[in-house]
Amino acid sequence: MKVLDQITLPVSKELEKFEEYFRSVLKTDIGLLDTVVRYLVSRKGKRIRPLLIFLSANLVGEVNERTFIGATMVELLHTATLVHDDVVDEAQERRGILSINAKWNNKIAVLLGDFLLAKGLLIAIENNEFEFLHVLSEAVKLMSEGELLQIQTSREFETDENRYFEIIYSKTASLISACCEIGCLSVTDDKEMRAKLKEFGKLIGLAFQIRDDIFDYIGKTSIIGKPVGNDIREKKITLPLIYALQKVSDKEAKAIVNIVKSNKKRKDVKEVIDFVIENDGIGSAQATAIDFINKAKRILQEFPNNSARESLLRLADYIVEREK
Amino acid sequence: MKVLDQITLPVSKELEKFEEYFRSVLKTDIGLLDTVVRYLVSRKGKRIRPLLIFLSANLVGEVNERTFIGATMVELLHTATLVHDDVVDEAQERRGILSINAKWNNKIAVLLGDFLLAKGLLIAIENNEFEFLHVLSEAVKLMSEGELLQIQTSREFETDENRYFEIIYSKTASLISACCEIGCLSVTDDKEMRAKLKEFGKLIGLAFQIRDDIFDYIGKTSIIGKPVGNDIREKKITLPLIYALQKVSDKEAKAIVNIVKSNKKRKDVKEVIDFVIENDGIGSAQATAIDFINKAKRILQEFPNNSARESLLRLADYIVEREK
């Protein structure tokens, strides 16, 4: 049995029911929209976010109708951002099939994203889930701010690690943190548990993004689904490079940053990758990710022992151990 | 004094205060985002939507803090859709200056749109304006659905007028209707007044879009800011063409639709425009717009006579009389 299957086991029925619910809310009378939506849901995502919501709910109580509403909201918002991302990155593929912008066009993709966003909001509103909405709007704002901060930082060739953590918190960890918070909120008003789960989500979210950024240096294109060295080509300075730069003289660091600045050739990307590997940028970044995961796991120890906690602990480990 | 200046007179102070408020909520610590936002607000829009909200509020009571919050939400959402529209239409200009996608790029424009959308939601949430949010999410959903329905319709070369009204209600009138509803909601819970103002907004919104679609046939490029015949080139079948097609034999209508289908040359666009003008498509469409405006004005007669009502009556007339 695969690791992820073991992790999902305690909430596998909930995840199945979720798939049905998710499809049912996306039904529409508009023929073209229905065609695009059917195509969109034909390839199921990993559903990591609903999984986190269900597990967080079961950690502190029991999944209920509100948990489903929260999971649907989050997955709608997350899907909306993926569809918009593919437009801005001019990505041709998603989940092994053509992206919406590639199969149709940019216009349809942007409109579909807006529709999914609005649907997510309406579900919250129709069900009077004001607090879910608050948590998620804050995350959506942070996500767009984080992406913009990343663009600014890569233009300035900023190599400060705190700036890096700020970016990955905004663009990735904030939504994962929101998932844990919403799962908790759906079953209890307890403020302490909510704060703890929020922090747990933040820590595993940070580790998740660090692991993703490591793949850009060591992954295989065929497994991670995008070419290795992509971040360097886009002049994104991530943790492995930041740590490697800290290990060398100012002069050498400057030379490497200059290669990233001007890089055009395949050889330039390879030179940066080799530099990072030689200076143990990968190992140091992985150590930081594991640090976050260990902190996250310690938070879980403060919750009662049950099958959801077992799965969350495994999920935390999986985040830094996964190969894609 | 220009017509629009006269119309805005009863709420000119509110509109000034609105500008300040709007800018203040958009302040951000992220340098790049701040630069883009400053550029965005450097050219003020027509602020038709805040105007409608303030006038609707004063029609049934008095503008208050809640009215400002509603106006800010709406303008944020409206601005977000404009920024996204320019991406999907690859528009190079907006309000006489370069569009965000042209001055920066698609990525920054899509992210800025998402940021503005999230900001609009957060303002509602922070101020506990649950009902504003409900009204506006419904409008945002309708707007994306309407645009998608229009794409579908133009692919099918559908020439049914009811389909046309459905599209322009979704993509344009729903938000204008929401403005009138929110203005009312900000000062009173009265359900009857709310329903009447919602209907008023719907009617002037429909007329507004019909007038816009007429410009595509008779406008001057230098005034309306986009080339005449643009809709035909994009295979959009709007009311002037629909009415002209109803006046001729099935055979002739089919021939014209075939020109729209295959049109590539400048001469094709001219032939369709001439056909519409010869068969009084413009006059008939204008008559329908005026019909909507008259119905809208009759609704206003049911409200007490005050300066806001006077302005709304003038605004209704202005919508079908304006030349750009």
C-alpha cells in the first residue's frame, strides 16, 4: 500500500463523498462551461487540502456537514488559482492532460477561474460560514501578495532567507494553514486548538514548499512534471541556493548571482545547480524542512491520540520524504 | 456644466471622500504591488458604480459608513474584472494609458486582479457586511457565466434575442443592479424598496449594454476608444444585428450570418455594418434601450421626490443619450 493511501485511510469514505459533492456543486446549465468543468474534474487532483481538513476535523472531533462545506470552498479556491497560474505561466499541461488555456484559450481559463472563485464564496455564504470566509479571504490575499513579493524579490536578486520564508508562507503555507484551521473550526469553537492547528499547518506548509523548491535542483523532469532548473531560469532564488551562497565568499556569491541574473544558456543553469549541490544547499534546505516538520509533530503531541493524529504525523513525514 | 457633473452634484462630496477611502484601503507594504496600485489609481475611472450606490442610498435615506464600504467593495471587484479583462483581450490601453499587462505583464495583471478581489472580500468581512457579500458574489458568478455564455453563443452563431438579453443581464446588468441594491441595503432593511431598486438597476444596466453595443456600429474609434466593428470581428452577435436579421428573409439572414462566420476582411465588417444600418438595427435597438429606461424611470416615481431621485432620473436618460 502506498504511503499516501495509508494516510488517507481514516477519512477515505469522507474523501469519496467529497468527490461527489464537489462535482455536484459545479453543475451548470451553460453548455460550454459544463464541458470545461467536466474536463477540469476528469483528472482528480491529489486532494491534499480536503485531506488536511478532514483529518484536522477528526483530530478534534468528527467530520460533519460543515467540514464538507469548508473542504469544497478550499478546493474551489485552490483549483481557481491553478487555472489562473497556468494562464500566467503559459503552462500547456496540468495533471498529465492539456491545461484549460491550452485546450481552449486564456479567456476561457481566466473566466473559469473567476467562476470557481465566486462559487467558493457563494457556498460559504449560502451556508452562513462567515468565519471560513474570513480565514480564506485572508489566505487568498496573502497568496497574491506572496507571488508579487516573489517577483519583486527575484528582480532585486534578494538572497535574504527571511524574505524567502515570508514569500513561501504567503504563497503556500497560508492556505495549508487555513485548511487545518477550517477543519478545526468546523467541529469546535476552541480557540487554543484552533491556534495550534493553524501553527501546525503553517509549519508543514513551509516544509512542503521547501521540498518543492529542492525538486527544482534534484528532481527528474519525468517525475515532477516540470523541467529541473526551471526556477533558476525564471531567476527565482530559493532556499537551496540561498544556503549555498551563505557558504562561500562574498566574491564567489556575487559571481553566482551574476550568472543567475544574466543566465540564458543551458550551461548557466547547470553551473548554478552544480554550485548548489557542491555547497550542500540541498542538504541544508532539507534539514530546515525537517526542522519545521519536527516542530509541527511536537504540536500534534498535545492532541489526544487517535487515528487522525496518526495520519497527520505520517503526512508530516511524507511531506519531506516524498519524491514528487 | 457637463451632464454627468450635474448628475453627480448631490453626492460630489461623498465621491471625493470615496476616492480617499479607496486609495487608503489599497495601501500595501510590498513595493512592487504599491507601484502597480499607484499606477492603477493614477487614472480615475468614471466611478459610475459608486455614484449609483451613493444616489440609491440617498434616495431612501442618507449615505453612511456602510455605503462607503459597499462602494469600495464594488469598485474593487469592478477594477479586478477590468484588469483581468485586459489580460484576456490582450488590450494594450486602459483609460488612455498602458494597461497593466502591457506596462508590466500578464502574470502581474492576473495577480493584481486576484489581490483586488480578495481585498474587496476582506473589507466586507472585516465590517461584517455579510449581505453585501451575498449580493456581490452572486453578481461575480453571473459575470463570469455571462461572458462564457457569450463565447458559446458566438460560436453557435445564435441570433435569439432572449439569449442576448440573458447574456447582457449576466455580464453587465447584474453588477449595476447589485450597486442599487447595496446602496439601498446600506441605509434600510425595507424589502420592497430593495426589490424595486434592484429592478431599476437591472433595467438601466440592460440599456447601458445595449447602448454600448450600438457604439460598435456607429461610434467613432477616437471617442469610444476601440475600433468600430470590433464585435463583428470577434463574431459577437449583438442586438442591432439581431433586429436587422429579423427584418429580412431567412435566406438573406443566413447570408449575413455566413459573412460574420467567415469574416476576415475589412470589407466583410463594412458589409455587416451597412446591412444593420439599412435595416434599422440601430434604431430598433435604441428603441428597446429607451423602453428599458422608461420602465426604470417609472419605478423611480414610486420613491419620494428628492435630489437623489432627480439625479437617478437624469442618469437613466444619460445612459441612452451618451455618445461614449
